[in-house]
Amino acid sequence: MVAISDLDHADAPAPPVCPGCGKTNRGGAAFCDGCGKPLTGPVDRTIDAVLPRVARAVMGNLELEPMLREVARACLGAAGAESCTIERWLPATDELVVLAEESVSDWFQGPVAPGTRYALADWPSARVALGGRVGRYTAGDPALSDRERAARAAWRVRAFVDVPILARDQCVGLLELASRDERAFSPDRIASCVELAAYAGLGIERAEAFARERKLAARLQTVAPAATSTAQQLDPDRLLDDLPALIRDAFGSYLVNVFLVDETDGGLIVRANVGYPGPSPVGLRMPQGAGVCGRVAATGETYLVVDVRTDPHYLQGPDLFGTRSELAAPIRVGDRVAGVLDVQSEVPGAFDAEDATALQALAGAVGVAIHNASLFRRVRSDEARLRAILDAVPSPLTVYDEAWRVELANKAVLDLYDSPLPDLTGTPFAEMAGAAAERLLDPPAFFLSPNGCQAATPDAELRFVDPPGTFVRRVTALEVDEQPSGHVVLYQDVTAERTALRAKDEILSVTAHELRTPLTALLGFLDLLAVQIARPEPDLAKIG
């Protein structure tokens, strides 16, 4: 509360002087305090004097209350009012909340604290201005309700004016002027206040836009740790179990539900919860499309309930007698809605568009995390199956990446290389080859190269001396989209084959040696026989 004479603005209008009796009146008075005659001072000069100050306050300040206090001060001078209250309309609760108030020093009612709320049901006359029309009333006006007339009489108000405050062609509040003089508020002064109300609307629009951006930034900053924690969780079950507490801490709501869509019938199942006043609802089902969350799951759009008592989609859950506002956002995994994030408050209008944006962003992060966790689980499952298949292969088998680092290796490889490590994943081939080279008889050149097999991928026969064994190393190059992506190396155990070949060679050698001597003698006898056979028979008659 300030007195007009206390305003220390250089451009404030001078106190009006009555042209009849010469009395200097209080600032902004419409009628002379001495003779009661109208003060005919040029109103245009007054409004022209205050508008620059109001414009500077509106355009140079993003804090709502100080900005609107300047508008209210200007109305005291330009309209001849003794009190000016600027109020914001809250359609959700059908209330007016005081944003700023200024009055003369001897105003009977005293200052009204910002944030004070009035139910419109008690002040029906205000609906005229909320409909876009200026309303001027006197104390005994029949247009007022009995309650309004009694309240004005108690405050000694003899005349008051409600001027609509517009922002983007929508009524957002009221500029209420009051005076103890029933003759106050001539049409030209009211017209001045309509102009000032336009500045108030601009100020409210700018300040609330700034407040929304600031709140959204703060809300996103609050949600960021939850989103980060969610994104890092690769266990789907743990992710959903931890999520409600993270959301409750981020939004300060008393109840948080996480629903998952049942793909068989499209209904919702409570997967996780925090703050439920009764027995745990985890596992409870909701039919497809039922309630606020059912609507969100069906439409895929975030839904904000300012007051559940008036919302047609709200469906009260068991034991949820305290819920007054609700906000739900869809969890999208790819192109489908996989679930719903639901937060509830015990205060009507607890959530706004900025909260909806923040919850939607968090729901998006949850959807990505669920998708990633699902992929991770699938990859782990596929990897486990692949490892089982590899371990079932009796021959040593290794999968390398393009840089010849181990990606997968079966147990037989560990035994072959006599590795002390339980898992060779990530081990460079050169390191494995270097450790195994001393156990090889005549190791191949690429086994001794610092770069391992990066230069070539030859097949080779490896002969181990401890334990003895012979393996044929076969290399198959891998490609993805016609680009090299790695190698598969299979070690074929040919120890038995090589042993059989050596046994055959030994048998043939021994057999050849053992048979060569008697066969030589036999061949000699055969040659003698042949010679004897070839000689002619002697003539026995001549001999005799």
C-alpha cells in the first residue's frame, strides 16, 4: 500500500487542482475533496504521463509482481481510483488470484497480499469482465449479489470497475478499480484504464512465458538425473522397479504408477508403483481405453487433468480418494505404445504444460531405455546360445574382429592355447600367438610377427609339442554389407590322421625292408632257374 504523494517518479502527474475552489486534491482524484465538483483536468495528459513509465516497466521487467504494481500505480492516477487490484483468472478452479495491488494510504481495506484467492462463485459480477466487457458498479447496484453488496459496504466501497485483461485475445484476468466516491470513474478515465489493462495483459503474457520457460528448464534439469539413470539401466525389470521413485522425486507428486500394455487384449497392467495408500496395486489390470491412462495408451498422447472431479475420462482407482489432479504420458517403444507413466497429486491444478513436456520427455527416455534393455537382453540371450553352440563344437573355434581381437572363443581354444584366462574376449591374436609359439614345433612366421595375422590370413598346420598334437588352422573372412568385419578361425585336430599316416609310412618302410632280402635271394634263384631252363638239353646218347 502506498500513498500517491509518496510515489517518487519524475514523470508522475501533478496533484489535480480544483478549478472552482483552488484546492489541491490527492493524486488521481476524480472529484474535488473541498467543493465536490468534478475535476476537469485533462485525462489525456495524465495517461500520456504514465504510459511511458508503464511501458518501461512492462518491457524491461520479467518479474510479474513489480511489473503489475507499476500498472496498478498508474491506474490510481489515470482513473482516479483509490485502490487497484490486478487478478489472474484460474479457469481450472474458477478462482481469481491476486497478482498485485496498490491503494492510497488511508484505504480502509488495507493491502491485499499477492496470492490471495477468491472463488468466482462469491463474485458473480466479475464474470461480466471475464466475458470481455467492462463492468462499472455502485454500492447498491441491483446487478450485484447480496453477498457482493454486503462485502462492498463493509469495505466502504461506493463505486468499482472491472476491466478485462486480455492476452492473445483471451481474457486472463481482471483489473479492478475501487473508490469511496460514487461519482468516480468517468467514461474517459475508464477508457484510460482499458489501455493500461492492455499493458497488464502484455506484461502477464511476457512474464508467464518467461516463468514457463524457467520452470520447464528447471523441471527438465530435475528430470535429467532420472532420465540419465533410466538410460543407463540395461535390466528391464530393475529399470521399471526403480522408475516410480525417480519420477516421484522429480515431480514431487504423492503417487506414481507405471503401466505396461498387455499386447493380448490392449489393457493396462500396473507394473510398478510408489505412494499407493492401500495394498500394492502391482498386477492390477485396467480394461482397454479405461480411465485417463487408458485414454493415453489408446491415443498415444499426453493427457493433463487439472481437476479430476470435472474430467470425463478420470476413473478413480481403489483407495485413491485424495487425488485431485493427474498427468499421464505414453511410453513409446518404436511405433507402438508400450506403457504409460502416471503421476497424481492431491492439489487441483498441480500440473501444467511444462510438467507435461517434462514427463513426456522422461517417458520418451524410458521408452528408449526399455527398447535398449530389451535389445541388450536379446543380445545376451543370443550370445549365450552362440556360446553354447561354440562350446558344443569339439574343435577349437575363435571369432576375431577386423583388428584380430577375440570376440568369441570356445573352451577348446582355452585348452589349445593353455590360457590362464577364463575368457579371451578382447585379447589380440598376436598376444595369444606369442604365448603359444614356444609350444610349437617350427611355428609359422605369422605366429612370430608383432602384428599377428593382420597382414595375411593363411591356413597353416600347427604342431604342438606339449601336449603333442597337430592342428590345421583354417581361416574364413567375415563380411557385413560387403565390408570386412572379422575372421573365423577353426583349428581342425588332425593328430589322429597324422599318426595314422606316420604308422602307414613306418609299416611300409619296415615291410619293404623285411621283404627286400628274401625277395632278392628268391629273385636270384629264379634267375638261375631261368638260365638253366634256357640252356639246351645235353645229348645223353653221345655222352654214353
